[in-house]
Amino acid sequence: MRIAIGSDHRGYELKKIILGILSELGHEFEDVGTHSTAATDYPVYAEAVGKALREGRAERGILICGSGVGASVAANKIPGVRAAICHDTYSAHQGVEHDDMNVLVMGSRIVGDALARELVVAYLGAEFSGESRHKKRLDQVLDLETRYAAETAAKRSSQK
């Protein structure tokens, strides 16, 4: 599987560990940054991961910031991205199986190296079940995304 992975400066050290895990597991990856511990902003890397998914350069994404909250909020602004903070393995696989989650978000101040490995393995090993109840709910989520995007576009047009 091809993975887009990004982090801000707070997630950089954990990202380096996860890159090793991805290599060990035989996954291809695109590291969209950051590439140091110099202060930077998580929305930049959330967008880069989301863009890689939207452009088909990656099948799934991984994002890391200090808490996971900011990166998750930013990533979910990108149409087609379904990002969730996971700090337990159940959420990491269930998010994919039931909600077709395509971006795993972790907080480097919360998740240690061993748990990060477990989360990545659970996330990448899971597949969307395709069960009708889950498809129905996912369709409702996609409808929300479409309706509110259209509403926002209409407001912007009327303001010009």
C-alpha cells in the first residue's frame, strides 16, 4: 500500500519511527514533511497528505502533531479526507472498517513508539467492510460534505 505521511515539528521524531515501521512492513510511502524539528504549522502537512490522497499518489495517509487534534481538524477540511485521531488499536481498525477512514492521526505527546507501531499495523491491516449500514452512513457523510461545500461556494459567489 502507498502511504502519504506528514507531521509538524512536534511529530517529526515519531514520524521518523513510523517511516521505519512502514519500510519494515513493506509499504511504499511519500514523506510530505516536515523534515526537521524547526517550528512549523500542522495545516501545511495536513493539506499535503490530503492532496496526495486526492491526486491518487497515496491510498492512505498518516499525520502526526503534538496532540493529533489540530492535524485532524485541518485534514478533515479537505474534501474526500476522513481523518481520525486514534490512540487505541480498536479505533485504528474500526475507523477503516466502519467509516472508511483514510487518514490516521496521532499525537506524538500521547502515543509512544510501541503503541504507534500497533496503531499503524491495525490501521493498515484494516479494510472497509462495505456492509450496507456502513455504506449508508458513509453516503450520509459524503452528502454533508457536498452540501456544505456547495453552500460555501454559493456564498462566496454572492459576495463577489
